[in-house]
Amino acid sequence: MSEIIVDLKSVSKVYDETVALDGIDLYIRKNEFVTLLGPSGCGKTTTLRLIGGFEQPSGGTILFEGRDITGIPPYKRRVNTVFQRYALFSHLDVFENIAFGLRIKKLSEKAIKDKVKKMLEQVNLEGFEKRDVNSLSGGQQQRVAIARALVNEPEVLLLDEPLAALDLKLRREMQHELKSMQKQLGITFVFVTHDQEEALSMSDTVVVMQDGRIQQIGTPVDIYNEPTNAFVADFIGESNIVDGIMRKDYLVDFSGSSFDCVDFGFAKDEAVDVVIRPEDLVLIPAEKARLSGTVSSVNFLGVHYEMLVESDDGTSWLVHSTLMEPVGTRVGLGLEPMDIHIMKKVSSR
Amino acid sequence: MVRFLKRSYVYLVFAFLYMPIAVLMVYSFNDSRSRGVWGGFTLRWYVELFQDRTIMSSLYSTLFIGVTSAIIATIIGTLAAIGIHNSRGIQKKLIMNVTYLPVLNPEIVTAISLMILFVFARVRLGYLTLLLAHITFNIPYVILSVLPKLRQLNKHLYEAALDLGCTQPQALWKVIIPEIMPGIITGLLLAFTLSIDDFVISFFTTGSGINTLSITIYSMARRGINPKINALSTIMFTFVLLLLIIVNVRQAREEKKGRNGKHGSKKQIDSFDARFGGA
Amino acid sequence: MKRFSLFPYVIWMTLFIVVPMFLVLYYAFTIPTETGATWSLENFGRFFEPIYLRVLGRSLRLAVISTVICLILGYPAAMVMAGNAFTRKNVILLLFVVPMWMNFLLRTYAWLTILERNGVINVLLANLSLPRLNILYTEAAVVLGMVYNFLPFMVLPIYSVLSKIDKGVVEAAGDLGANAFRVFTKVVFPLSLPGVVSGVTMVFMPALTTFVISRLLGGGQFTLIGNLIEQQFLVVGDWGFGSAISVVMIVFILLSMAIMSFFEGEEKDVALW
């Protein structure tokens, strides 16, 4: 593993009365693609702005390559930012937007020309030098914003929901481009988004946040397969979350039946959250199933059908399947022990 | 049919608004002192106008005060707008309320309050007091022209400049000021027009033989009709018309550049609003 | 840095807006004595003498008449302009505003030319062998001057509010069974009230305090409050009384602003109202 570049130690941020960050600990390694993921107001943007230096923490310290940078202004940090809605300078053309940071550093005209030209190639905007930034499409503006930040050769690039304003197709393209750019340049990206799919597909590490606290840090696969609590499970993809009771190790009760599972280490009869992904529920004949119910709605979503099954105890189960059963059919729901995820109840806050 | 009636009504209102100005302009070319009679075409009044020492010197004063006060008011007002935009709470409320004061107060009240101040502080009434008064009533209009531009800015622009290596003053000078330039120019033009248009405040804050055009017109009009005033009206109206066309073409071009296209007419109204509050 | 940018303005504002206001208050609430000045309400007491009350009455009456005429003339015009009778609304709006950029004194002076004894109207009437009209130097001329000068102040705020009304609301009212008249009285007019209130205030206040229109078109026979203030400062030299009248004017403004904000409720973002 490579060395740590940014290290947040019990950092908190309070605005007036509201707590935006509640003492988070987070380190980011060199060349890592880290995504801060969470619903709006979870503290992800605040974290980014603290690293960028636009805000000062109310408590805790931020280390950059081991040195305390708390209180250092943004223009002295080797970090650059791609802003929400890009924040391009509309009084300057594309070339001058990208050259802005270099001019501030008083580089020679030749060096500026060379660097900007190289950058324009990198983001596929050759020939756009003299264009007015307002005349560009969203995707092009996005590239200018990225180029403007990257041309300063930062150690860390911060991206604040950079793709939020783009349409779905363009967003997919940019996701790939950003990812390959990061690999090629070998610099650290810290990416903020509320889109879980985006987070899972791009990142090396995903940091799930809620209410100013970090809920889970892990690889996309870990986060998806082993969410630590019901919030993460629900936020990362759709889930069925029901109340259950842990009878003993490897045995859980929910929906009026007992099921084998792979979890252990809970207290006897402990109340837990049971999380089951809709794609893990399989339609089987009712008489063969421990869990059965009636199909109450069917939606065709292209790749698969989305069905709601009302089980006999009154729970609604979301089922994703390529097969379809019409509304009113009695069906059974089959599931494997390893598809049942047991989670400790989080005290509701 | 209904549409025709509706249009006719508006055209009638236009006729009411334009008729007096048209009459003024037509009679500026009338070679007869009496209004009712058309004595033939002449440019005599224009010649006399330019030979009239009083009018010419007041024209000079008006332009001098107009340009100087507009520039100073624009500098102070722009800085103030940036400050106001970044302040919060009670401070912001207090400053905005005081800013609205000269805009909402009857002109005559602003005028006498400034007159009292100058006499009280023993400043001799003249060019200096006239200039100070004009700057004072111009600043709020500059602020009100610049503030909307600041609100439209992407709130991360200033941070983007810092991020790219600007110190705070650099970010202001290299990014914020150029971005709000259209608002600043609108404010400057507005301040200049208000200054040359002003009568009431100038009337109370000037002294010893220093007259603006408005004051000269007032004292001439009090003595009755004077064809030189008609000639002056024609020139001023043409000038204002040209200025307005330039401003509008500029605005239209800016809208074409892409941003705020659909807010164009609203923006126009807003600057008109600002223009009207003080009259 | 951004905070420092307020400093010049705060100093300027204090010196030339706040201090003068306090000076006006000071003069209004004191009377000069041999040794200096003493606190007194005498200046306000004088305001209630019959001659001054008559001036106040006349000012209020002329201002109300002008405001009502402006409203009656202006509302339909604003409505037509905000509607779809014209395709190029911007041009119409601009045409409406252009005369207002003409010097205020010249606009008022223009009516001298028209209303005069040998002016345009009377020459026309004479050509039609009709009797002369002697309007100039009457109250009617003063009202005409006010309406002419202040009409746009009425039309623009109403226009601005009307043009922002969601067309869907009007259609919905029609859809729910209201005829054109009821759509207007039950939906459009109530929605346009903030504009009407702005317009009324913006016409009423300058009409109440003008001294130029009454001096030029009234020939100085009709003293209005504005003329009274002017006289106290430039002719009589009684600053105390002049300031007291000004304070009364400011109170009027504050009251009307309070009424306005009561009607408007929220949203004070649009330039001046």
C-alpha cells in the first residue's frame, strides 16, 4: 500500500448551531480514487471543502503528507478543485480559463502555451482555445473545469459532484474518462457524489457518510456485499429491510419463519435488521417455499421485472427477476443463507 | 377586434406621453417667437443656444459633475455591493435599509438634509457640495445595479480563483470584478444619467452662480417660454435616445452570448425600476 | 478583504445620509434661543395653523386625484402590455420608458408650450372657432403635470407583477367556470395587488412632495407641501419649521412603506419594491 497523503484526525465542523461534521477520522492514500458518498447534508461536501481549504475545521487537524495544514489558505495548498457547476470564468475564453492558475504563478508565456496545449489534448478539446466558455456544452465545460484544475499539477484533485449537471449518457462517458485520467496521471482523486452507482463504478475506496459521520469505509465490493448497517444497505442499492430476531448463531427468525444464515456473534434473541437484496429473492412454487405471498404489482424495467410480493405476515418484498408472474399469483420466495445479511440495529437518531 | 382596441389604447397612452416632447422638438425649428404660429424653418435657436454663456457654462458644470460623481459613486458603490453581498444578518439589513433611504425619501428631504449638513459644517456651497451631494444619491443606484449581478454569480467562482492560486485581493480583481462588469457599467451609466437629470438636490446644494443645466432650465422656464429651451430639449432628447439604444444593443448582445437570455426583459425592468425610484 | 470593501461606503453613508437625517431631526425638535437652542415641539405646533393645514389639505387632495387618475389610466395599459396584444413586448416597454429619460424639467416645461394662452391647444381651438381654454396656472394643470410625469411609476410595477402571473392560473380559473370578468376580479386583480400598491405609493409620494410642477404649471399660486419646505429653506430661512415639515413627510413615507410591506409580505428582492 502506498503512503498516506491526506489525513483527517477527528475533524468536526459546526455552522452556527448545526453540526455538519461530527469528528470524522479518514485517511486517503496516494493515487487512490476515493469517493465520499451520502445523501445531501451528510457532510461530504464539507469534508471536501475542508481539504480544499475553503473552510476551517471547528475541531481536529488535517495533515497533508504528514504536515498540519489547518489554517493554510487554499492558494498555498497543493490541491485543486473541480467545482459544482464548474465555476468557469465567463469573462475569459477557454485558453485563458485553463491558463489562469499558471498566470497567477507567473510562468513564462511559452511554458503556459505548452502546458495548456497539452492539457487541451488530454481532455479532447483541441481547437477550442478561443471559444467563449458560455458557448460550450455541459460536457465541454466540465472538461475545461477539469483541465483548469489539472494544469496546476496538484497532488490531490477534489471533485465536488462534477457530473451532477450532465445527462445520464454523458455522465457514463465522463465517469469512464475521469477514471482513466486518474489512472494515467497517477494522482489522488477525492470525488463527492450522492449517486451510489457512480460511486461503486469509479472508486477504489468508498466512504459512506450520513449526518456528519462516516458509516462505512471500504472497497465498492465490500460496501455492496457487506454493508455494516441498514442505512448503508438501503443507500447502496435497493434492499428489503425487515425486523428479525437472532435465535442463535446461524439462525434468524423473520416474517414468521426461521432461516439459516451465515452470521454469528449476536446475543441470543437479539433484535436485528435483516437485509435482503431484491435480486437475491428467487420466484419458486409457493408450496416449496418457507416464505410465500401474493404478487401485488409488476413493473417492467427493461432488463428485468420489478415485483412487489405481499407475504402472509403483511410484509412487502421487492423482487427483481427476469421472469414474470401476473398480479394476484401466489408465489414462493426462495433465498440462500448467504443472501441473508444480518445487521445490528442502529440506535435511531 | 379586441386586440385592435387594446393596441389602440396603448397607442393613445403613447400619444399622451410623446406629444409634448414632439411639440417641443417641432417648435425648436420654428422661426417665430409665438407658439401658435409657424413662422418657417430655422436653426436660429440652436445658434443662439450655443452662444448663450449661461447655458453653456451650466452644460459644462452638468457634464463635469455627472462624469466625476458617476465615477466616484461607481467605485464606492461597487466595493460596497461586494461587501454587502458577503455580509449577513443584522449588519446587512442595517446597511441595506440605510441604502434604501435616499432612494425612498422624497428628493426634497434628501436635498434639505444635505444643505443643512453643508451649512452646519461650514462648507461653502458650490462645486464641492454639488459633487458630494450627487455622489451620495448615486451610490445606492450603483449598489442596486451591481448586487443582482453578484447574486447571479456561481458562488464557487471566488473559491475557484483562490484554488488556482489567487490571493484574496487578486481573486477580487482578476475574477469577481470582471465577472460583474456589466452590472458595474449599468450602474455607471445610471449614475451619470441620474446626475444630469437631477434638479431638486442640485437646487438646494449649489451656491454662488454655479448652475447645472436643470437649474438653468428652471430659472428660464419660470420666466416663461424660451425657444432656446426647445432647442436644448431636442438635443438632450436625441442624446438620451442614443444612449438608451446603445445600452439596449449592448444588453441584447450580452444576452445573445448565452446567459440569462430569458431574463432579459426582467433585467431591463429592474434597471428601469432603479431609475424610477428616485424621481 | 471583502469586508474591508464596505468601509468607504459605511463612512460615506454615515456622513452624508445618517448625520444629515439627525440634523433634520435636531432642527425640527428645537427652537433657537439667545444662548443656543432648546428642545421644543413648537415647529410641529405651527404646522396645525389653518394656513398650513390648508396647504397640507391641498397637497393631499391633488396627490390623491393624480394617483387615482394614474391608476385608472395605467392599469389597463399595464394589462394590455403584459398580455399578448403585442408581439414585441420589449420594444413596447422601451417605447413606454423613453420619454421618462427626458429631463424632468423639460417634460414639465413642454406643457407650458401646449397649455399657454397662445399655446398649441388654444391655437387649435381658435382655428376651429371654439372658445379658449385657460388651463395653465390652474389646479387642473398641476394635476395634468403630475399625471404626465408619474404615470410610468404606476404602469411599470403593475406591468411587472402582471407579466409574472402564471398563465396557467388564469386558464385554471376559466376551466373552473369563471367568465372573463370573474377571472379578472377574483384572480388577476388580487394577484396584481402588490404591483398596484407599489404603483400607488410611487405616484403618491412624489406627487405629494413635488414643488417644481406646482411652481411651473401652477404659476406659484398653489402652494404645496414641497413649495412650503422650499420657502422655509430658501426664502424665509426658518429651518426649524422646514425640518418639521420634512419629518412629517418622512413619517408619511415610513407609514406607506409599512403598508406596502404588509401587502407584499415576502420577497423584497426585486430592485426597489
